[in-house]
Amino acid sequence: MRTPKLKKINLNKICGNGNEHPDIRRGVYYLIQYNGALYAGTFSRQHYGWNFNGVYGAGMQLTYPGLEAIWQIMK
């Protein structure tokens, strides 16, 4: 098994209403650090912007406090 490569996503690019980011794509896997814990999952596009589906039952928005880092999991 090979170790996946991670590409760091710049959180300073979060824009619009706070839930938009030009480097986030649907169908791509991400690793996020949220309140000190790591979660893997995907983002889905909602009417308010991007929602990360790997945390909580309903996911989380980019504006949630505690989001520390996002990495794209490269193939």
C-alpha cells in the first residue's frame, strides 16, 4: 500500500459568503483538521456553498469555527 500525497488547500482563499473556495471540487477526497481531529471525506455543493460530508450527520460548512486545515488527497 502506498502513502497518499496530500496537497494543502489555502484557507485564505475562502471567499464569497464564507462558504466558497476556488480550489475545492466535487467528487474529490479531502482530509480536514477540525478541532484537532482529522476527518476524511468529500465536499458537496449546497445552496449556501461547500459542505464537508465527513463530519457530523449533516456535514459542516467552511465557516464553522474550528476548521484548522484542508488537504486534497491526491491519487
